[in-house]
Amino acid sequence: MIITNTEYVANYEITHMLGLVTGNVVRSKHVGRDIMAGLKTIVGGEIRGYTEMMSDARTVAQARLVEEAERLGADAIVNVRFTTSAVAAGMSEILAYGTAVKLAK
């Protein structure tokens, strides 16, 4: 599956737009990460536990995006974007979205 944040795929022609596809995941913090984050706020710096959690969440959201595009028979997903939001206290969502398309050389 070709995934791009542009509206075209180099060296290919988009022959059909199959529609919007999405993939999302909601993750929550856990006590161990909260304790370390609380300590880190005293001295400042990156909170690696949260960075890793969000990176893992992006990977899951992208995999779900690809699964949905594959179900539609897509060759690529164009205009891919990621967004994040707080769902509830201690929970964040990452949403990946784009347009599933068919390609020709």
C-alpha cells in the first residue's frame, strides 16, 4: 500500500477515488507513566513514556487506516493526515485519515 500526504502519487495516475478511510486508537495513561511524568515536570524535559505511547498509537492508527483501504481494494492512500485529541481525563485519541484511491502507471 502506498501512503502519502500529497494529493498525488509520483509516476502514477489516480483512476478512481474510493472514498475517505480512517484508522483510530484511544490510549490511556497508566500509573507508572503518570508518576514519572509528575517527576519530570519538576526538572523539565521529554517524557519518554508518553512519547513512546503516542508513537505506538500512531502505528496502530496507520495500520487500521491501511486495513480499511485494503477492504476497499485501494492501491494507495493520498492526503494522509494525523490528528490527536483528548477524549477524557488521561485518554488521548490518534486518528489517521486519507483518501483511498486506485492507481494506474
